[in-house]
Amino acid sequence: MAKPFEFSLLEKFPAARPPLDKIKHFFENLKLTGQYTIGLLDPRHVLIRLSNEADYCRIFSLEVCTVTNLSMCILKWSIGFNPKVESPIIPVWISLPNLWLEFMNLSALFSIGSLFGKFL
């Protein structure tokens, strides 16, 4: 992946997009730990370039958010992004009911999670 876009995500607004200042205000309220930039791609998509993996994982793990009563989905940016094609990459939440106590540590959870893809 292109290094400058390593921690980049997309916001997709299914209907209308709110004004850029409202989107920036939404991100200011998240109190992210690193720097970020926000840019408009088209009437429905916004590019978010984050500076660290912690903020990237935090934002990507948000399911659906609202900005000024308009819903948005968070998508993974990829090289060759085409706004007319839905992204095949989505975060997945996995439940592990009755997980044995000895597996309730980060190392074991990362191993289990990596079976399904990149662990956030």
C-alpha cells in the first residue's frame, strides 16, 4: 500500500454529505491521539488520513456514525479506490462465548483473530 495512505479511511454518506466544517467538528470531538487530515473526494466520499495505527483502528471499528443527522459508513481506503464500486473490506466483530480462561490474553486473542484477518 502507498505509505502516505497507510492509515487512511473513507467516510461514505449514502445520501447527502454534511458540510466539511461539521465533519471536522465530529473528528475534533473524538479526541484522536495523532494528527489527521480530512479531504473531500466527491459528493458522498471523504478521505481521512490518520497518522497512527491506534487512531486508524479506533475509527475503523466504528460501525455507523451520524454527522448532523446524516449517516456515514467507515470504509478501508485501498489503491485504485473507485467510488462507484463497494469496498469488499469491512470490519467484523467476533464473539467467543465460553472462551477458556487461559485464552483470555492479548497474545491468544491476536492469534485467534488473525485466523479471520487483520486483528484490530
